[in-house]
Amino acid sequence: MDTVTEALVTSGVTEVTSSLSLLDLVQRGVRVFDLGRPFQKGMPQSPNHPVYTHTLPRRHGDMVRADGGSAANDLIVLGTHVGTHIDALAHVSQDGKLHGGLDAMTEQVGGRFMSGGIHEVAPIVSRGVLLDIPAALGVEACAPAYEVTVADLEKAIEAQKTPVGDGDVVLIRSGWGRRWQDREAYIGAKSGVPGVGAAGAEWLAARKVRAAGADTIAFEHLPAGAGHAQLPAHRILLVEHGINIIETLSLEELAASGVREFVFVLSPLNLVGATGSPVRPLAVVQR
């Protein structure tokens, strides 16, 4: 049985038999949730990264073929940690060391990371679990600067009946995504931003998850006014345990649907030596 079919069976999203192939499932009909944010000028992003820009260096009419045809094309500039994206292991170092004890200064010689770069992250097709923290706590959204505790994570699992295990991709909803249209509110520089802290990151690492993501820019808990001064969850997941982080996810539609388990699909751009990549992750369930 192929990986995706196994994931569907394991997740309980649908009842299938081992004789069904992935193609059979698709032909029967699937529902796809787009977990990526639209890339557009002025969107919320970390101030630590180059802003997204989009221009048309060639417009219709600039050059017209003899048959009357014309073409337009684009130039896009953005940081690899802008919009919905995944962090490579080389994104963060601690005391000069990357994951696996690699020397950060040595590895970045030449302007790219041949070890720990995003090109080493294979496309992900895995069981995905949405941990809806506000739903578990009985609130619409987590408060600014709220630290999602281990107790909160376990409460969500108990309420949803969705255990987290080896190889899963865990997406943590704080409800912060509702602020997406308000750039400053979403960035939360003054208010702080909800998310897991060091304890929550250790909890995820202990379950050997494949990757972890959230509906905020920095994934983890940010105290009010502290900005990105300290990011312990990044250290724990990326440096200490080699677990990729996915940020700025769109989770509201998925949460509202009631879906908590799904096939998670994500493929980074094959940017050799880069510390991250824009992505458009998908949650797929049987219709």
C-alpha cells in the first residue's frame, strides 16, 4: 500500500481498503485545503527579511510579434523566509554550530549552505495533524503573547483523539491567522504573539515529528515587546533535533471544516544552499 493510502487509513479520514491505489482515491474525489498565504506586496512578514516585491519588466505591447501576439513576464524578489515558508536546518545556529555539530562559519563560505540547505529537504507527503489550541481551550483565539503549554497540546490531542507520532507533521493553530489582513496586528511587535515555547518544542521533538508549523510568522511564543530577541523553539527543533519549521500557515479554513487529520503535502523549491523556501502546503482528505 502506498504512503498516501496508508496515511489516509491511519488518519481515519476515510475508510479505504488495501486494494485501493492512490489514483483510485483521487478519482473517487479528494478535498484539498490550501494552507499557504497569498504572496502580495505589503503582506505581513518578519522585519528581519527582504520584503516581497513583484514587477512586470515586460508588458504586453512592449514587443509585438508579426502575428500580433505579445507576452508579459514578471520579476519577483523576496526573502526565503517571507510568506508561507519552511526553514532549512541551516537557518539557525547555536554557539556557532548548526544541526549535527557543523561549524556555521565554515558551512556558509561561498554564500550558500551545501550541508543543511533547503535542497536537502525532500518533498514531504506525510500524515498531518492539526492541533487546534483555541478549540481545546474553549476560546476563539489565543491571547497575544500566550505561551502554548504542553498541557494545552495534550488537551488538544485528547479532545480531538489525534495522537502525534513519529514522522507526523504537526500544525499548531493559535487563531492568530485571523489577524492576517491587519499587518501590524499580525506581526505583533508590541503585543507579542502566541505560540509554543521551549517546553512545547521539546514535547514535539520527543515525538519525533517530521516537521512542525504554525499560523504565525515566527512559529513560537513571542513575549510582548521582545520581538525575535530569543527563539528557543527554533534552537530546539532546528539545531538540536533536525526538525524543519513551517511558518505563516493559513489554518482557519481547515480548522472550521472540522478536519484534524489529513495527508500533508509540501515541496520546497530546490534552491541549492538556501536557508529556506517559500511553499504552498496542502492538506488532502477524501471527499
